[in-house]
Amino acid sequence: MGEFRSGYVSIIGRPNVGKSTLLNALLGQKVSIVTSRPQTTRNRIIGIKSLPNAQVIFIDTPGIHTPRSKMGQFMLREALRSIRDVDVVLLMVEPRPPGAQELGLLQRLRKAAKPVFLLINKIDKVKKPTLLPVIDAYAKEFDFAHILPVSALKGEGLGELLELLLRHLPPGPRYYPEELVTDQLERFMVAEIVREKVMEATREEVPHAVAVEVLRWEEPPGGPVRIEANIWVERPGQKGIIIGKGGQRLKAIGTKAREEIEGLLNARVFLQLWVKLKQKWRSDEQALSELGLK
């Protein structure tokens, strides 16, 4: 067995390009919520891949976008901050030539002077000949360490990606215990699961106007884990949408969230949810700070 290697790898790209799906696939389990909505990830999520001869610490980031609120500014800072102090950057894109957003990112990456892998995701949705002009267009813009077509959803190309990553990681220690797959606290994970179920169940503006705050967590001997949480929204109409007729939508959200939380905690769970109104919370610095989004 060769020298033990370890290091940090940042996953960056536009919203909804598949970053969280990639992280979950590489780890073999879910640590980052995934929906069809852009800008699902709000905080930096760390996922830890432990191998016999290496440990790779992945950082999943919010999608790079033009911010329209203080929360959006926070998300953009989180994404760009992840480029610093990592060993490798994975730039994830869709199978089409670079646009203004990608070209702007490449400018930032030139200044960072880090090895950059280009991951062209969602190759399961396009014909292979269409990839060649995309690869060529990106190769003309930046000196990538590697360009890899992948499908995070299908797992295609991920084995090769891991092998190549290990070549770029420096010799180093095992930073985290071998059994750990994320540094996120259980309370954060539970809040994210509830938020994911709300996003899946609602449409239009509601998803990005939602935040989840865990208020109470009790583990009585011999009983289920008791969790109470607030679902925060910005407008009265959004509150009604989440609750649904006769409370049916909120009940369904709670049931789906509880089932997944029980798998996460490996314990029975009693989950109680309330929907609360906090107008314009995404532009309220105090509210963002209280929700850990500042």
C-alpha cells in the first residue's frame, strides 16, 4: 500500500447542475438534499469519502448565481469561499458550451491557481457526438487538469474521477474518523430533510421562501425521538399552500420527512411541524443569522 493521501475537493457550478447528486453518489449515501429546483443547497456541505489509502473531503456548495437578496449574497459567498484552501476544484457543467456564467467562473479559477477538473454532467441525456464540441469549447478557455464526461445520476465516470483525484491529493493524515461521512450535525440534517420535502411538495415561489428551524429535540429513554420544527415562509399565501386543505399537505410533508429522519437516526421519531410567517426574512440580516444563513 502506498503513502496515505488526503485533501479537500470543492464542487462548484451553476444551480441545479447536479452537484449534490454527485456528492451523494460518490459517498454512496445521502448527505445533501436533492430536488429539481435550482439553488437547493444553501450552506457548504462536507462529505467524507474514506478509502484504505486515502480520505477525500468533498465540499458541496450553493450554485453560482446572481444574488437577488441577502440570502442570495450569503449563498454566493459560500460558493466562492470554497475555492480557497482546497486542493482540487471540480467545476460541474451541463453538456453545452460555456456561457457568461461559466466564463466568469473560469476567470476566478485562474486566480485561484488550483488543479481544476471539468465534469460535464448529465451525459445520459445527450448523444455522445454532441459532447466533442463542448469539450473543445471548454479546452480552449482553460487549462483543465482533466475533462471528464459523467452522469452523477447513473454513476457513470465516477470511478475514474476518484482515481484521478487521488493522484492530485497530497500525502496527509486521516482528518475524520473512518465511519464519518459528513460533518453536519443531526439537527442540521433534519432541518434540511424537512426543507427538501417542502420543496418537493410545493411550486412557484414557495420553495426559496422556506427555511426550517429545529426548536426542540428530546430523546426520552425507551420512547421515540421528539422533534419540533418551524417552517418559515415570507407571505400568508405561502403558509396556506404548505398547510394545504384541511392540513393535508403539511401532514404528507411531515410523514415523508419523518420516514427519512428515522432512517438517518436509526430510531423511531415523533415529528411535529408548524408553519410560521416572517415577512421578507431572506433580506432580514437578523433572521438570516438566527437561521445560520449569514
